[in-house]
Amino acid sequence: MDSTKDMDYEIHFSSAADKYLKKLSNKDDVKRIRDTIYNLKDPHNSKKLKGKFKGLNRIQVGKYRVIFKIYKKELIILVVEIGRRSNIYN
């Protein structure tokens, strides 16, 4: 049994992810994205990515994708990138 599932993860944003949120004009989208990230109960249930994003996970928030790295030992989630599906994987 993975004991980290019951622990709270500390959330960190990369400068790119933070910049993306700051430039979004729809503040409701920003709130929904942030709320979803901070309320993520079990990040291990997210989708594991492949290819150039191997080692990262993602969640979907409406039309946006949030790509993040889980640091199990440190109990940290680093949000690496946020963007629309149409261009986040380029």
C-alpha cells in the first residue's frame, strides 16, 4: 500500500505555468484550473504521459491540460506546463 496517497502534496508552479495562468484573460478559467490543482486528492490517478513527456502526468480541466511531475518522497507536485490541448503537446 502506498502511504503517500493519504498525504497532502505541496504544489509548486514552474515559471512557464505561472506565466500562462497570469496571461489568461478569463479569470473563471484561472480559478477553475487552480482549484482543480489544489484539490487534487490522488495525483497518481492522473494520466501518465509518454514520449517527450515521459515521467510526467496530466489532468484535464475543461479545454486545458495541466502537465505536472510528482515527487513522491518530497510530497511535491510541480506543475510544469498549462495550456490548451491543441498546442500543449507541440
